[in-house]
Amino acid sequence: MIRCIVIDDEQLVRELLEDNIRQIPYLQLVKSCRNAMEAMEALQSGEVDLMFLDIQMPGLSGLQFLQPLQNPPLTIL
């Protein structure tokens, strides 16, 4: 099972990704996040193998969020 999170400020995009993840039997949605701060909490749990990350988000962009992570999960931008 691949544990994943979705990080996107747009609700419609999050819902679409969540639906697609649910259709793939070997993916498990751990959390859906509206911003980088919510995502940081999910990553601190250590239960994330893959993240779907939006590049353009208000405040902290996806790339700014990803850059300081020491052991980031696999990431799809």
C-alpha cells in the first residue's frame, strides 16, 4: 500500500485527486491538505510515501515547501 497526501489550495483539484486515488487499489489517501502548513503535520507523522503537490499556492509555494525537506516522499508536481 502506498500512503499518499494531496496538497493543493483549490478544492476542486483536491476532490478530483482524492477521487482518482480512491480508484487505485494500492493507494491509500492519508490526508488532503489545503496548504503547506497542513501538509507539514501529515509529513511529521512519517506515514507518507507519495505526495501530489501543487506548485502555485498562496503564501508558501510547492517548491518552497519541498526544498527544505530532508527526506521528502516521492513527489508529483
